[in-house]
Amino acid sequence: MVVDPVEQNAKVVQKLHLSFPILADTERRVLDVYDLRDDAGSPDGAIARPATFVIDREGIVRWRNLTDNYRLRPSPDDVLAAVVALGTR
Amino acid sequence: MSTRAPRNWAAIGGFLCGLGGVVAYFALVLIHDPRLGWLIHTPVLNLLLVAAGLLLSVLGAIQAFQGKRGGKFSAPALAVLTFALSGFLGWHLFVASYHLPPAMRAPAVGAVAPDFELNDERGVPVRLSSFRGRNLVLLFYRGFW
């Protein structure tokens, strides 16, 4: 999820060979619903603050990381551990 | 007594440079002109001004100690002030500005993630609830602005 346009996201998916979709929130609608706007984030206006949610099969948030310093992100290991904790059944 | 030492321009200029760099930065932030956004994000001019200020004020203090220039007390005092000012700007730029306010309304652990529909990188609408039945990592990132 990012505020960049679809065309930009297509380039990223192709370049990085991503197996998951990148969703374009160009109007910042979802950012507002999720309260993740960083209004001073870029010279061109609001962008997302880095945030990660692990959501289970019922659509319930089971783990999240909303860093309070945008230079500090959760480690992939932490996210992976949260996903593994949901089980594979 | 010897004649009065010449005025310590380096100390005065250094302090003014430092003060100017810091004040100009916060003026930029207050004006908040979108055309100047890049200058707030990468305040090269302000940092250069502050760096020049630091250099000059050190030079001024050294010259004062050597007795070449006046201001045996005021030159070091101005240098300390210049360092304090640039320290404040540095702290603001490189520590405080990374800080994000708490996201009070963000979905909490245990809550249902609010549903939405957005286009994927092919322009195809994707609905969050279409992932029901599968575990999911939803990640927001800052992008390539």
C-alpha cells in the first residue's frame, strides 16, 4: 500500500519481482481511515507513515507495528514471527 | 596598555551566519510554500550557512585568544552560542523530525481491519475482504516521491 500511482507501482513490482500486489492509495482515503497520514512526510504532501499489520483469516488485526520514528521499521523476522504465530492450519 | 585590538569580525559574522541559518530554516517551515518544500526537506543552504557560522566563530575565538582580535570573552561566548544554535537545528533536523505523532485511530490488535478497495499495480481493484480465509500482511510504505 502506497500513495504512488498505479504506473509507478507496476515498475516496482516488475523490478523487484514481487509476488504480492501493491495497492495505490493516491487519494489517501485508506490512509485517513487507518490514521496513517504523515502530512509533512514528503515535499509534495502527505504520504503514509510506515506501518505493518498482520491480519488473520477472519480479517482481525493480530499484530501491528506503527513505528514512532520513520527510520525505525520492524525487522522482517518480527513480521514473519507474527505470521507464523497465526498457525498454518 | 596596547591599543585596542581590532574588532573580531569572524566571531560576529560566525554568530550571525549561525543565527541566520537557524532562523531562516524555521521561517521556511512557517511560510510552508509548496515550491520551497524541497528546501525544508534538504536544507542544504541552511546547513551550509550554519557550518560557515561554526567555522567562523571558532576562528574568531582562536583569534581572540591569540590577542590578534578583540573580544577575549565575547568571541568565545558567541562561539558557544553559535554551537548551541546549530546543535538545536541539528537535533531538530536529525532527531526530532523523524518522530511521528501517535496514530490514535489506527486499527488496534484484536480489531477488524477496516475494509477498502484500491487498484493494484495492473489497475485491477482489490478488496481487503477478498483475502478472508488467508493470513495477510498489510504494509504501508512511504513510496518513491
